[in-house]
Amino acid sequence: MIDNRPIGIFDSGIGGLTVAKAIHDLLPNEQLVYFGDTAHFPYGDKAPESIELYSEKISNFLLTQNCKAIVIACNTASSLGRKKVLEVLPTETPLIDVITPVANFFKSTKSEVAGVIATKGTIGSGVYRKSINKVNPKVEVQSLATPLLASMIEEGFFNNTISATVISEYLSHEILKDIDTLILGCTHYPIIETEILNYYKQSSKSITVLNSAKIVAEEVKRRLISKNLITDNKGANNHHFFVSDFTNSFEESTKIFFGDQLRLEKLNLWK
């Protein structure tokens, strides 16, 4: 069986583009419909009730776009909005968040101490510790809120002295000193993965850095195959990207990941 309907993806801004690109690289024949809620960025400092509202509204919109699966490409929305999304999805529609696949990595890992860097909302929820210890209670989880990183990336400050300074300040924090694995607990963070790796290289620490975007893409592929939802529409990548508010950084970031092949449309779901 085949299914040529698109995959729906949403995030608060440009971070989810890392997930969209990873899915595109792994499943190049699949069409993507992306919604970046740039009007409400960042999700990390919003109330849980607001995150639920945004997640529900966007998911309903993606369903109107005939999406065959929904990917919550945002850690804060994955931790605080997932239950609300499940309430509106048809039972046969797969829902993939960005936390569960990463937690499942620790089922067979040799990691003893995992560090998580993420927004205040994600860290405050404790979702990574709960999810990881559910599959492997032996792993110690150390969490650090890094609120400046997502905003820094959203504004285009990466691969420069400013980002290097901020990254160093966070990663040198006492709470992360004994970790052997670092989880990039925000989908913005893979954009600065190389800078993070360089920090550990310069400090001579052997740390495994988990890029959630690649792990999530593998989970999307597995779920689509298991439900016979893979497309055979070879070469037809008519992706459609929506934003709730235009930002220069979002437009520039889409070009970094997808070149000039995207249709970018402003859509206010909260009129």
C-alpha cells in the first residue's frame, strides 16, 4: 500500500526546520507541510495552557491539509501539548514527538550520566528525566535550562563569537560536569551542534551529543513503514511551509535548509 498525503510538522519557529530537513533527507519522496508559530515564539516561557492551545489549533490545521502523520518538532510542545494533540487526531494518524524517540535511545545505551539542555518549559516539566528513567532507571539525568540559545539561534546568531561565548558559559556549568551524553533538548540546537562538538573537543571531553532531529526522522520512517503510509510519488517534493508571522531569520533559515524551493505563506490561525 502507498499513501501520497503529506507529513505535517510544527514548531514555534525555525528549530523544527532541523527535523523537517532530517525527514526530507531520509524520506526524499515525502511531501511536507510545516507550520512555524513564529508569532508565539518562544514556547519555552509560555504557560502550559497556552502551549496546549497552540498545539491543538495547529494540529487541527494540519489535519485540514490532509496530513497522514503529525510531527511535533518542538520539545516544549512535545512535553506540554502532546496529550491535547492526541485528543484531536484520528486514532489511525501517527503522532511522533521529539522526546520519546530520544528517550528510547537509552534502552540499550552504555551511558551512565545524561545531560539535557533545553528551554525553561521543557526542563521545568522534567519530561526527559521521566521518559529516560522509564526505559532505563539506571541512567542519571542532569538537566539545565538554556533559555538564551533558542532566541540567539532564532535571531541568526550562530557560528560566531557571540554564540561561542554563550555556549561555553552554559556547557561549563557545574551540573553538566560529569555527563557522558548530551541531549540537545530543543530542535533549534542541532543548528549549533558543530559549535557544541567544538567546545567539547577543545575541552578534551569525550561526550556523545544526541541530535534529536536525526533520531526523530528515523522514528518517522519506522512509523510510516509500519502503517503502510510511505509514498511512491518519486521526486514530487511540493513542500508547503506556513508561518504565523514573517521573520527575516525564518526566511533565511529556510534557504539554508531547503534553498529557494519552498513556498512560504503567512497564516494567522488565531484571528
